[in-house]
Amino acid sequence: MKSILLFITLLLYAFSSRGITYGTNYADIGRTLITTSDGGYLILGYSNSTPSSSGIYLIKINSNLNIEWEKFTGDTFWNEYITSIIEVGNQNGYFALGSASHLDTINGLDEGTLLIRYNSVGDTLWTKLFHNYDQAFGGYSYYIEALNDNEYIMGVDNFFGTFGHDFNLIKIDSVGNIIDTLCGGLPGAILPLSSGYLLTSTDSRSSPGAIVLSECDSPSGFYSAFSDTTLLRIFQAGSSAKIDDGYLTVGSTDYYSTNSGDFQFYMLRINQNGDSLWSKHWNSGWLNGISKINALDYYITGVDAIGSFVSKSDSIGNFIWTKYISSPYSFSELKVLDSIGTFALLGDSLNSSLGTTDVWLAIFDSSGNDITNVISDINQVANDFSFQIFPNPSSGDITIDLGKNYSTSLTYKIQITNLIGEVILFESITSSVLQIDKSVFRAKGVYVVSISSPNNIITTKLIIQ
């Protein structure tokens, strides 16, 4: 294994973001964010919506970041904690996965995997608790993925496994019945692959400890792809990203420090067979997440002596820029929104007037500039005419319909720009319906469509997938 001590000159900034906040008069936090099939977003969080209780907080927002609905759920069991949520089909509701406690009259206090099925407006259709005393798993569960309309994968951290904490991938049907156990092993972060999954975990049972990358595709297909207990001491593994011929993993290590517990950033590159190609360690702190933008660029999150940060990195671990999240904001998740690098940060913001926290969401471009206001302010003015874009999101040609208020006596113009302001289309409109060929859009991502008349201008967002 080749180890390279890395010295990097970074562009350092503090995020000057105001973002947007949601919440009640009590403590609210954002946990995870998903994009929805209607072009909007769903936020999963938690809220102390009454002074004495805390519950699951769902916020559905449209493409302009305005609230469509919000729901407070989570009173069937004790300590309900949801960490993952996905949309079911095309606006057909949601599956949420997490953990909960239950007082069983025979087995006593039981903590298990909690599965919740919501409809399209956040109403609970049913809940299911997989008990740890009669299942091969039970405990923290933090990953769910749809294989098709009828089958799903759950990632479950089993408190009572062979190693004390085991990780299992479980296949279930659309009503929560177990179909199969795909694999089991050390707990860790999950990376879905084209076939199978990569688990990034830490094995602290051995000395001096190891980072373990394991690939899983069937009950018998679980194997350790990389484990070095002699040269590498990793106590905190972050996550992995797929590269064309392997993986890029981030974490932290105290192996290279003279003081135990003084962690450094750690980055590991392996090929598709699990062989180590190179590793880097530098600075003091922790890297806890990596998100792929495209084949060349990645976002990496971590913490150092200054605070929590987001860095943009190339595929060989060189940081292009680093920006810090300063008070009153903190984030729990980074979500890449498109292939050009637009990303969202979700977390919480201190509400100084109430002495509580609000759910905080901010959208940034690939240079780390806050574009939340660009997204939230568009399509707010519509007086003398309106228009519709369909399909939106789109992966092909689009149609723009100005509707019944279109007038042949007025001059209309259309302008389409990307989020950094480059104009990709500007022309006059000569009919109420306009067809735009997909070749106009140079890349996948978010575009701003503006149509003007002599009296008004309307702007909205278009997503090209």
C-alpha cells in the first residue's frame, strides 16, 4: 500500500448563507432530504412540536422551496427515530426506515427496526416493527432503496449479531414482508452499485484496527475487499464513492499521529478488486462523507479545528475549495442535486428569538455560492399571462404552453439560462405553444426559464435529467 503525505493549498471561505428555514415554535431539526418526482423535495426531520414530546417531522416543499404540506407523525412506539426515506413510484407515497422501542409483555423492552408507509401527503398508512427477539436483525436501520415497484432493500444494524454489531441487507416486499437476507457483516455506510452494494465500515475489534470495504450481492457473495490491520489504524470510517474502476473512501485515522486520539483526514483509493492504489493523510480532523458529482469531481464533508466544512475534490484527492459552515447554521446532510454540481445542505439553524432551532435548507452552485434566493424567488409574479412547461423534470424535448391569455398583439420573448447565468437560448415567441429540442441543453441540471411580455416577466425552474 502506498501512503502519501499530502500538503494541499486550499481556497478557504465561510459560507455566507442565509438559506431558508422551516419549523414550529419548538426545537426542529432537518435529518435528510430527497428529491421528488414532481420536481420538489421532501424533508425528513424531527420536531418538539409540543413541549413534552418529540416526533417525526415531514415537510413537502415545491421546486421554489415553498411548503406544500407538513405532517407530524411518530407516536405508535417509543423513541421512534427515522433516518432514511424514499418515494414510492411516481407520487405514490413514501417508505421511511429507522428504529423504535416497544415494551413487550413477554420479552420486556425491545428495540427493533421500524418501517413506516406514508401516502403522498404524509398520512401514515401502516407501521411495522421488526423485533430483535424474533428476527435476524433489530436496532438502528438507516438505508432503504427501491429495487422495483414491489421489492425494496433495507440496511439494518443488528445489535445482537455475531460481532455484537452486524450489518444486514434485507429484501422486503411492498407491504414489509421479508423475502431474503442478501448479506451480513460489519455495520457501515452503504453505496449502491449497478449490481450489489459496497459497505464502508470500521473494525475496531482487532488491534490496531482496520477500515473494511466489503462488496455484497447475495447471501454468499459477501467478502472483504480491503482490510489492513497492520499498517492502518482507522477508528472512524466515513463513506465511499464509486469510480469507474474502483472506489474512493474517506475517513479519519490516528495511526500517523504521535498522540493517540489525534485524528487526521484519511483518503483511500482502491480498485474494483479491493487492492489499495494509494492513500493520503493530512491535517487534523475527520472526513465523514463523500458525494459524487461526476466522474471527475466530488464533495467531501468533515470537521477540523475551525469547524464543519464542505470541500470540492478531484478524483485524486486534491481539494479545489473548502468552505466552512458558521454559526448559527449546522448541517447533517449534503445532497447533490444534478450533474453540474448544484447541491443542498440540510440541518438546523439557531432561532435566537425563541431559543430553539429551525430546520435549515440552503442550495449552492458548484463553486459554493448560495443560490437559495434564486431558486425560492422565481415564478412568484404572474399577472397578465402564465405558462406551463412539460414534462418537468425532463430528459428529452420540452413544450412551453402560454395558455389562453396569449395575445397575438403582444411580443413575447423567452430566455433560458443555467444557474451560473450563461444564456443558452434567447428568442421571440410567435405562437402560444413552443417546442424546445433537448439539444439546447448542454448538460443535465437546473435551468431558469424566463418569458417576458411588454407588461410582465415570469421566471420558473426547469430540471433536465
